[in-house]
Amino acid sequence: MKKLKHEGELFKAALQAGVQYAQDRKAVEFEGTDSASDKALYIYRLLVHDKIIVPMPEDQVSDKTIRHRLATWYAHQLPETHPLLK
């Protein structure tokens, strides 16, 4: 797994985009007390269910790999000239 240059910032943006996607789809209402890890896991499972991203083998699903997968998913949606991709 190759770390992205701005992976932390990409993950934060991916989490916001994922929350918006899940709420627009009316799949969930996140609470203020929900942790980022819980949100990330739910968003990952939702994106896999909707066949937007490819699932990982269950033994590889962890907080670190989910964060990386969501950051990669979001990075692929950005234009090549976006500052987070440089």
C-alpha cells in the first residue's frame, strides 16, 4: 500500500464527501458523537455495497486500510491539477 502524499487531508475531504453521499442517499444520519473511524467504516461499507469501490478481503479491513482506501477513492475524483494531488 503506497502512502499518498497528502493522505491525511485527502482522508478528511473523503470523509466529508462520504458523509454527504450517505446522507443524500438517505442511508444514515450521523450524530455529532460518532467517531471518524465509525463514519469511515460505514462509508466504506456503503461504497462497497453501491459498487463504487472494490471491497478488500475481510482480514485486511482495518482503520488504516479504510482511511487509505477512502483517500484513494476521493483522490480519483479530483482533477489532476488539484493541489492535494501534487
